[in-house]
Amino acid sequence: MGARIRSHTQLKVYQLAFDVGMKVFDLSKRFPKEERYSLTDQIRRCSRSVCGNLAEAWRKRRYKNAFISKLNDSEAEAAETQSWIQFAVGCKYVDRDEAAVLYKQYDEVLGMLVKMIHKADDWTL
């Protein structure tokens, strides 16, 4: 499975996480200024960290435990992003339907990460 892929950017999970992370960034531009150093910063950082941790996991795949650990970090960041999306809806910064699409995309990312973790032997060197 992992042998044909040469870069983390070729991983479908990375591509999806990047795309949804960019959607979160665009969405966060609409947040009020008073959220700049709280909700805006938090949701941007954790949505980007999903990809950052995936990149680190890919480079650490020589060591199964390190690979799984970074995938777990990526999984945690995706779940945290979902939490901040819920807060954005609760604060009425984001329409519930628009947020539901993003939330579902993060569910897809989470599912893909869990599969990679459970099949780590297929991905590690």
C-alpha cells in the first residue's frame, strides 16, 4: 500500500485534510475581530496541524510506534477542529448546514487515519 506513495502529499487523507483545512481557513475569515486570538487562531492551527502531523508521520514510518504516534496526533487535531467548528456554530459565526459539511469531511479524515493506524504494518518500512 504505502510503497507506491513517495510523498505524504500523495496520501488521499492528506489531500482531503488539506482541502478541508483550506475551507476552514476561508470560513474563519468571516469570524469577528474579537475572535482573532481565540477561536480564529485555534481553528486555523488545529486544522493545519492535521496535515503537519501527517507529514511527520510519513517521515517517521521507519518506526511503527513513532508513525502511529504522529497519526494519533493528527487524529486528535482533526477531532479538535470538529470541536471548534461546533463552537463557531454555537456562536452563530457559521451556518449549521455549512458546518455540517466540514464536520462530515473531518469524519472522513478521522476514518482514514484510524484505518492507517490499524494497518500500520502496511505503511511502515
